[in-house]
Amino acid sequence: MNFPNRETVEELRRTYPEGTLVELVRMNDDYAPPPGTRGTVLYVDDIGTVHVRWSTGSSLGIAYGEDECRIIKNSK
């Protein structure tokens, strides 16, 4: 896994602020919700993982450089 630098993490925090509605495109995890599942961003941690509360009840994070989501509605 490639960890992002500080500037990239800050950009992720600006792009995915708390409350942003996202839709899962792909996640490399056996326990991932299915593509198309929507959720709400909780926060972005120091290694760039976007933590999401998914509509399925899951709370798996979107790993930087591994997984992908798209913004449905920004909280700003």
C-alpha cells in the first residue's frame, strides 16, 4: 500500500468533508458493500482513508490508492 503525503491527505479532507454523500465504485475487500452502495463520510484519517458510514450498516473505510468512490453530494 502506498501512503499519501501530508498535502494529499489535506486535499482529501477538503474533497471529502464530514457529511459528504458518496457512492462506492469499487473496494478491494471481501467484506465490502456492493458497488453502488451509498454512504456518508465521517472523516479522513492521517493515512488518507476516507471513513464512511454505509447504508448497509458497514463502516469500512475507502483506502487511498486501493478503493474508489464518487461524490453524490458535497456537504459544503
